[in-house]
Amino acid sequence: MFKNQRKNKIESGIIVCIFLTAISLIIYYICKAFNLGEFSIIIAMTFSIISSALTYFNCDKIVLSMSNARPATKEEDQKLVNILDALMVTANLPVKPKLYVIDDPQPNAFATGRNPNKAVICVTTGLLEKLSYYELEGVIAHEMSHIKNYDIRLSAVVSVMVGFMVMISDMISDMLFWGHLDRNDDDDSNANAILMILGFLCLILAPIFGTLMQLALSRKREFLADATAVELTRNPEGLISALQKLEADQNQLYTANSATANMYIVNPFKGNNPRGKKKKSSSLWSTHPSTEDRIEALRNIR
């Protein structure tokens, strides 16, 4: 487990460096297009460092805001609070995660935060309404396992930074399309030519880059979190039953998006899985291992 934590910390650092470099290059060429001269590199580095720092330290708040999540209350969510308190005895986490709720009928959950001291577990109202006590316990234990293994830092950083990259790419594409960066002199024309190529590449490659970054969050982490959850609860049947219910539910989670989909315990997009169709093993491009494979792995735990 400690080897996995160290690996996640290293990967998080690499992703932040890639993000900082990419944003620096994009802002640099934008500045050159506006003929800002020697100040271009200073502006680019300053913007990239500030945006990287803000993204890293606020990734949990950004994800919760994107998800329209609200803090859980002891009065309304007593069962959820009791389960978390009970699991804290065996989870060995330094700080109890904060609880948040999304008002949505699809049963689902995710954990986020930059480290176990700043962790958040978020569940939908559908999860609270449709799962039994032991099923809900299995799901919360799964999310606590992601917190212990530092998966939350990696997934939150990737989700927010990739989303920011896509936004920048869209902005550049719009500016190019509407001709807001046109200039007449030779230096500006050359800069615009480079920016046009860069904007086109960003427009084409950003979604692919985002997908590949999400796939870098190895699907094995879901299997590891499932196994760790069973260690915490000593009850594989609770998580197995929960996964079956989550997979069978056909409600759409409209607050989810392509940047945050990999954070949930199961894929929140159900459009490509018609009712009654048995889902096969996950493909190379899947953000999650198939529920069928996860259940089989849980049943093989001795």
C-alpha cells in the first residue's frame, strides 16, 4: 500500500509539471501574437504558476462546485454519518473526511481532496435512498480506501487540470475562428501562424490528452480500493450487492462530466448501457473496470 501511495504522489507531481509547461507554452504564444515582446515569457510563467497553484490547492472545491454538492448534515444524513464514524475505527485515517451530498437520483459516490487531511467523500441522494446499510458501508469503505492510497489527489488534479486545458483550447479556437488575433506586420503574422497551428493542435489533442491522463489512473486502483474496502468491512457481499445495484440503475447523473467521470465508483454515464444489456469486460479506453470483473475479483477474495 505504501508503494502505491508513493507512486501516486510522484505521478501527481509529474502531472502538475506537464500542466505548468503546457499552459506556459500556450500563454507565451498568445502573448507573442499580441506582440508583447520580452514580457511574453514572464507573463506566461507567472500565469502558469499561479493557475497551477490555485488548481492544486483548490481542486476539491472546484470538483464539489462542478458537482453541485452540499455539505451533509447529521439531521438529514444520520445513516451516512454513523457509517463513516464506524469505519474511522479501522480505516486509520489521520482526519475524518468531510461528507457532501449531491441531490440526484442516480446512486453513485466519489472521494476527492489533495491529501487524507483534506479529504471529502461525496454521495448522491440516490445512493442514500436505494442502498441498504451494509451496501452503503461497502461504498463508503471503497471511497475511504481511495483516500488512504492518495488516489484522490491524483484523480482530482487530473480532472481539474485537464478540464482547464480543454477550456484554454476552446478559448484559443474561438479567438482564431473569429479572427480576434489578426495582425498586419510580419512579426505578428508569424506569431499568428504559430498560434493557429498551436490552437488547432490543442483543439484536436486536448480531448485525447484528457482521456489518456484519466486512463493513466490505472484501473487496478479500483480493484485495490475494492479489496481494501473488504478489509475494512469484513463483508464483501455488501460491496458486491452495492455494485450490482449501481450498475443496474439507469438514471443519468447530469452533474457529472467527462473530466470527473473517472472519480466516481462506477461510470456515471449510462447512455451506452441499455437496460438489460450485460456489460462485458472493460476496453482499453474505459475509465473504470467492468462491474462484472470487479464483482468476480471480490468473490475471489479469500
